[in-house]
Amino acid sequence: MTTRRSARLVAKTAETTVAVLPALKVATKASKVTKERTRKPKGKTSDVAAVSRAATTTTTVVAVAPLSTFPFPSLTTPQVMEDALRHLKAADPKLGEFIDRTVERCEMALDRDQDGHTSYISLCQSIIYQQLAGKAAAAILLRFLKQYGTLKDESKADMLTASEASLNSSDFIFPTPQQVAAIDTEELKNVGLGQRKAEYLKEVANKFNDGTLSDEKLARMSDSEAAAALVAIRGIGPWTADMFLMFHLKRTNILPTLDLAVRKAMCHHFGVPFGKKTPTHEALVEMGQIWEPYRSVATWYMWRLSGTITQKS
């Protein structure tokens, strides 16, 4: 009897070990990524788990395709946005009240976005706009386009020598990856780009020029795969990758935990103290679990909420 009991115990321990090992590998990998600074958004396992939780908690929400399979749900689809708002109101009533009070409609778009912008153009513009006020960045972008872009309407050629207010970025065709890759770094600095930004711009151009990245490849990548491919490029960090996933690829489940406004708004919303080093990335992800698989939409409302928070609150 003792022998049989020991055998059962060994078998049970073996089964537990087999089940735990994958989780340990994932945890170890996540720990390494956090230490490397280039943390990645949640991977396939968490995305699928989030959808599963949403499906089991209510029968009124329209079924959402798993976030780890192509094609991915897009926030440009009205039904997806409706599902997101319905889910957030049900899962987080406090956020739901704020959503109802917010007059502005949630739209994942940036002022500089234009119809037909490719991933390459979006990333180039992100680099130009990094750490600059909107007007200053727009002025540099326009000088860049005047120098290296192509006018859509040749009748406006005389305006190239006029003041910058005569033209705007929508008047130009963005230079191709091949063209930007061929521009000398020192020459790029003449339009107002710093040394590093000029180098970063060329690196993005090289990745698209040699086929490492393309619209098709990025569109087929999961959130974590796309983030990993982007942060591998010099000049693109986790925050820029998150913005690209949200505003260009229109992914539904992005939570930019490095965004200061989002961090402060989440602390205010959940009643958690805010500090220079707290809450941590892991703590913010845990708070945001209630919003999955629509954290991108919740983030948009956190930005709106941040504008209503007073210093005392």
C-alpha cells in the first residue's frame, strides 16, 4: 500500500511539474524583458485569457476574435468600438460613468494622421515628433517634406520658397524608404533634426527598404510580436511602439504604462498613490485587467480623465 501511495505521489508531482514548467519559462522571460527596459506588451497567452474571461462573464457582448489570430479586431470598425464601450461600462461602472459624461467621441487618430499613411510614414513622423511640442515638430516635418518630399500639386511649386504657413504636410508625398536611406545624416540635420533623430530616421527607412518590415508583416504580427520588432529599431522605445499599435494598427488591447498622463489617471481612478517609481508596470497591468480586451479604449478615456484631475485630487 505504501508503495502504491508513493507511486501515485510521484506521478502527481510529475504532472504538476510538467504543468508549471511552461509558466516558469514565461515568468523568467518576462523578468528578463523588464530588466532590459524594453518591456513588451502582454503576449499571446494573456490576450487569449482576456478574451476567454470576457466571454464567460456575459452573454450580451458580441464574440470577439482572439487577439492572437489574424486578422485582428480593429478600432476603426464601428461594431468593435461599440463592443468595447459596452464591455468597459459593464466591467468598470466608475469608468462607465465617466464615459457617459465625456462629450467627445473616442477615436484612435492623431492630428498628423492622413488617409493612406503607411507604417513607414507613421513611424518616421513619430520619431520627428518625439519629445517636441506639436508646433515645433510640425515645423520640422514640413521643412523635411519641402526638402525631400514631392508636391502633390505642381501648381503650388512657387509656394516652396514662401513662408511655411503657405503649405502643410498634407501637400506632400512622403519620400520613400529608399530615398531617405540614401540621404546623408549631416544633410538631414539641416532641416532641424538632431544627430540621433537623423540616424533613427535612416534606420527606420533601412528596415522598410530592405524588407525587414512592411505594412503586411506588421499587420499580421500579434501585439507582442509587433512591439518586439519595433523596439529592436534604434530610436523606437516601448512608448512609441504602444502609440503605433494604438493609433496606426488600431489594436484594441494596448496599455501604455510608460505614459505619465495614463499612470496618473489610473492612480486617480483606482485610488492608488502616485509616485516617481510607483505604481510599477506590473501593478498597472494588474489594475488594467478589468478592461481587457479593450485597454486601448480605456487608455483613451484615461487621457481625457487626466485633463480633469486637479493638483489636490
